[in-house]
Amino acid sequence: MMPAFLGLLLAIQTQSLTPASLPLVPRTVHAVSAPKAPVLDGLDDDEVWKTAAPITQFLEARPAEGAEPKFRTEGRVAYDSRNLYVFVRAYDPHPDSIVRLLSRRDDQTESDQMIVMIDSYHDKRTGYEFVVNPAGVKADYAIYNDGNEDGAWDAVWDVATQVDSLGWTAEYRIPFSQLRFAPGPNVTFGFLLWRNIQRFTSQVTWPLYRPSTSGFVSQFGELTGLEGLAAPRRAEIAPYVLTRNEPRATSAGFERNQALSVGGDAKYAVASNLTLNATINPDFGQVEADPAQLNLSAFETFFSERRPFFVEGAGVFDFRVNCFVVVDCQTGEALFYSRRIGRSPELAGLYGDASSPTSTKILGAAKLTGRLAGGLSVGFLDAVTDRVGGVGETTIEPGTNYAVLRANQDYAGGNGSVGFMLTSVNRSIDQWTDDFMHRSAYTGGLDARRRFGRFEVSGSLMGSRVSGTRTAIAQTQQDPVHYFQRPDDDLAFDSTRTSLSGYTTELRFAKVGGQRTVFETGYGRRSAGFEINDLGFLQRADIQTWTNWFALRFRKPNQVFQQLNWNFNWWQYWTIEGLPLERSFNTNVHTQLNNRWWFHMGGTLGIGQTFCDRNCTRGGPAVKVDHFFSPWGGIQMDSRQAIVPALWVNYSRSDGGRSRYLNLNPSLNVKVSSKFSTNMSVNITKNRDDSKWFRNVTDSVGVTHFTFAHLEQKELGITWRFNYTFTPGASLQVYANPFVSKGTYSNIREVANPRADSYADRFQPFLDPTVAANPGGFNFTQFRSNVVFRWEYRPGSTLFLVWSQGRQGIAPLEGHRSFRGDLGDLFGQRADDVFLVKVSYWLNR
């Protein structure tokens, strides 16, 4: 029987099941030659704008796909030998209602916007976005894979805006040197104009972009009439000078250390469609710090890349692992994880002290990226990092070379592709590092996809091989990613190995377009020896995955809501030998009401007999896991308002009710004026975990005891951001993140019968009084902050003034202090303050 709620939704939306009859809109616009370049002032009084044919037939993409727009929009396109010019008039009968917030470049605000989108390769897969709001704030993005955005891509271009009695205007000058295309007597670009009308949350485009149709760049129209364009060759250099003042540990304590360094970035067009980027001695001190957290699991924490050199063009090197819709590709698992380059020294805890460097110096890096005329996208990256010394003559990170090669060939008009990736890591291993690190690591992968209308089939095959000393490979086998030493599986730990290899294969079938329904089913299989963490990111090997996702999309507004999405998920995980690890069902609903409030709710139910083979005994036997239930919900008020509160709630119940988790995440976004905004979010967590791994204890006769504890844990995290924009080129940003996590262990037990049906029968008291009598706890506090003043004093040239501060403390007991007291103790810790001034200057020819 159809659920009543679903039946009501279908009844409300029945009228939109058949696409509305839409007027025929031309999908081609002709650019006119400009004998004289227009003056960039946001006015349409230049002669060329009087001769260029207007683009007028805009339609609404959201919220009502294909509807007539509320306000008229007109665009015109012209060009000369060096630049593409676009003029857009956004009519608005109430100019005083146009939303025009100031912000730092590339920071999107809740403003009206105009976006020029160009597919210069005309491959229907890649492109560029040039964004401006009525206040003149610019943003730009590169597009890859027919819809993914690369926010780190920065071009040097100009735009002028005006607000007048008719609405507002945007006049663009986009140098052809910032685009990539194959030159010829007649060049055609993909082209789309996009307008956001913020107070109606309306998006208007020419030609019509259909959210119900798969793909994004593949829906662009065409820009013709571009004649006699020369190859867009260019060379750019941005040298920088940096002075840094930071603390340094000495035998007498800490002292300030002043350092001066130079470096730079270079960009050179090797060919019209191939670009070489290089950096020497890069410094990323202006990048926001990672969020504070305490990781009590067996798995490594994933942090997203923020360093500009590695973020820009990252889509070219994208080769995901475990990237199914159900997990939303958010695990970070991939063959290439750029944060391995320049990481914290791996052996700092073994050979280092307080005076040791906290990061590895990147001597230089270069990458070659582009797209050939036949549809072949290529990317090659090579980076060299320096040796890092520890105490005395020891090495805490050896000199290393990292290399990545990625290629992808499109066919069938962009509806199909096949590609590969190769990565290599080679280290200068010495006596200090040979027992702990791989001498070399290589991975390779093949991937392919084919779209048939609204359906798509895709898959991948990957392999890996690492080599090193027996001790190093033995450590890899016993790492949480692999756990070859587990006593109750068919894996065999081999202490004589000097190499380890493995594979992964994945296959997906999906419906990627449609007015009402989309779905995906996928299967993945990963062998126990698969190892990519030298240059990739992987949380675990030895797993099979089967995921299923089905979604209902209600995109046409009605008397109740603007849009509604309802998802249904089911997934199942096993080891390669068939041990069930997880079997769960999830459903979640996301709806935006007509007052523009968002409501979110959902829940996950664990079903069937499953076992924990990784995070529970940490190399011991698999433990049976009871069913769990995890509901959640969220609400966000109208983002168009000056004050926007939101609240998320997550709850989980497991171990037959013995374990419970509650997380509250309120946030407040305040837009005080067109120049000033601030945001604060608070994470409050109470975690009662009755089956928390405590430690593995080996007794005097060599028997290992796998112990568990009851953990009572509380966490408080505050994230505050402050933004003040002086002009579109000058801004001040503040980021502060204090964090407290504290807990107490009790009721120490050890594994008795790990696969027993009864929860109580799986454990027995642990009788060692040195452990059981006083298990202790923890009190971890951390503070991270950045204050960044950024001034783009001329196009492409930037001044940064940065102050970063870090504090940290840890105690072996939770203590009796309140969160307020813990925060007071945190700010009583010694502060590591770093001050830097960085100036870059952009040169081009």
C-alpha cells in the first residue's frame, strides 16, 4: 500500500509529471566583432552594444523549471582579438530590493548574481564560470566532469556593475588568454548566462538549464562568430616575499624566530590547450586551519585540501574509491590525496621533540594539465619534498618524490569516457626510516562510464604495490587498514614479506536524470592487500560493498513547498570471506517551504546479524554488533534574512540501549550590513559508549587480552567566523575554533565469547587490578585560529597579513571542571603565535 504522505505528495505534483510545453528557444548566439573595445563602466552606451543582437529568451531553471521568469533579462556578446565582452542587463522594477552584499573574492553571499559560463573547449564536459554580484564582488570557477566545480581556479578578468532605475547591469571583459581552446578560423564555445534573483530564490538561464536532466555543461548553448582567434598562449609569474615570526623551542624554553623566505608560482601555456603550473618553496600560511577534533577510532581522520596550488585543477586528478551515492563520496578515499605532500613528519613522535618542524618543506612542485582537441584530458603532477631532521642526526621524514599521471578520453559526444591514473612515491630511505616507511609505492587504476539518455553505467579497477624492509611491510600488514593478524579470518600475516599488493573493483548502474525519480545501485570489492596511503587515502581494505539508492524529486513549487527530495537507501558490507559487517536501511526527507525555511529529517536502522572486525578489538577477533537506530533532523530559517538561525540534532541508540549518542549543532548567521557578516556554530555532544575499545594488554605468559570499557564522554566545539569587506579587493577574515573533549572510563571488561548472541556473554571482567581499578579518562583541549587581511592591490597581485594562534592541552583524567572552566584552562595554555606578511606580484606577457 502506498504511504499516505507519499500519496499526498504525488497528488499535489501530478500536474508536473508531464513536462510543460515550452517555447522554442534558440540555443545559439552570435558574437559581433568590436572595432573599438567598449569602456568597462557597466553602461550600454558603447557603439558595439547597439549592434550586438540581444539575448532575451531566458527561462526559469529553479524553482519552476521552464517557467516564464519574473523579470526580464537581456545579454549581448562581442569580441576583439584579445578579449570576450559580455553585457547583461538584469531588469528589476524595484532596484532598492536588489541584494548586493560585499564579501571577499570567491566567497559566495546571499546576493543577486550574474554568471557567464563558457565551455571554451566545446567538449560539453568542462568550462569556466565568471560570477559577479551587483556590488562588484567577483568569483570564478573551473568546471569538470560536466558539473563539478573547482573553486580554487582563479583567472585575471574584469567586470563593472551598475544599479540604476531599470535594475542592474554587468559588463564583462574576459581575456582569451584566461581560456583554453583550439584555435581556428571559426571557433565555437559552449555558452550559458545565469541570473540569480535572491529575494525570490529564483534562477533564470539562457538557454534553459533543466535540473531534471543529467549533466550541466552538456546543456550549454553555443557561442559562434568568433573568427581569427590566435592561440591563447601566455606566461605568468607571481613571485612572493614572506617574513614569518614564530615560536621556536630551545634548551631554555621558547623564543621567537624571525624568518625571511622567497618563492613563487609560475604558469605557462605550453600549447593552446596545455598549461604548466609550477611552484617553488610554496608557503600556505594564509590557509584556514583544520577544525579541532579528538579521534578515538582506529581510522585516520580525513581533512580536505585547502592549499591553492593543490586545490586548483584538482578535478583533473580525481579518482575516487568507494564513491557511491549512499556514502556521498565524502569518505575522502581516493588514489590521490594531495595532503600527503608536505605532511607532518611521520616519525616526529619517535625521533622528534618540541623543536622539530611540524610540516615537511616542499622544495618544488609542477603540474601539466589540459585537454587535447580529440577529447583527451591529461594531468601530470610531480612534487619533491625535503628531508626533515629530528633530534641529533635522526630523520623524521625522508626526502621524497611524488608523481601522479591522469588521463581521460571522452567519446560519444561526452556521453562516454575511459581513463587511467598512475601514482608513484619514492623515498630516500635511511637507517632511521627503513623499518617504518615504504621505500616505494605504486598504484594504478582504470575507470570508464557510458551514459544512455537518463541512464549511466560506470566502473573502475585499481591495483597497488608497496615495498620496503620486512619490518616496514610487517607494520603495514598489522595497520588498522589491513589487520592481517586477526585470529578468526582467513588472512595470513607473513613477517618475511618485503612487498604487499592488492586490488579494488567497483561497478555502478544509475538513472541520473528525470523529472521525478533517480536511483543508483553499486557493488565494490577490495582485497586485503590493497594499500594506497602513501599518496592516496584509504580507511580499510578487505571489504565488499553493495549500496542501493532511490530518490523522489518534487521540484515544482505548489501551495505547500518550493521543493522536496525524499531519499531511500539500503547498504550492506562484508569482508572478502563473507563476514557481514553492516546491513542498514535509511530514509531522509529535505524540503523547502514557501517561506524558504528548510526542514530535514531522516534515520538509519541497522538490521540483521553483523560483526565489528576493525574498530572494536583493534587486531583481535570480530565482535558481534547489536542493532542500532540513528534518527536526525534539522531546520534552517530563510537564508535571505539578516539573521539566519539553524539547528541540527543527531541521536543514536545501540548495544541494546546501553550506548547512546546525542549531538546538538545550533548555528547563527548574521549579515549586519552589506560589508559585515559573522557566523557561529556550536557542537555539543554527549556520548555514552558501553563497548568502547580500551586497550590490548599482553600478560606475562604472552596472552593478549582485548579490553573494553564504558565511556562517558562530553564534547564542546565552537566555530566562529567574522568577515568584513572594505572593498571587493580588500577584506578581513577571522576564524576561531576552541574545542574540548573529556571523558571517563569505567567497568573494564575483556572479550570472552565475541560472537555470542547475548551481549553480556561477549565479555567477562578483566581481573588485572593495575588496569581495571583505575582506568582513568582524558581531558583534551585545543584552540586554532587565523586572522587574515587580504588585499588584491592590482589584478592577480595580493598582500596577506596573517596571525595564526594554536593552544593545546591534555590530561589523563576528565576532571571536575565545567566546560567554562575547561575553556579557561585552555586559554591559560602557552600560545603558539605565528605572524606573517606575504606579498605576491603578478607578471604576465
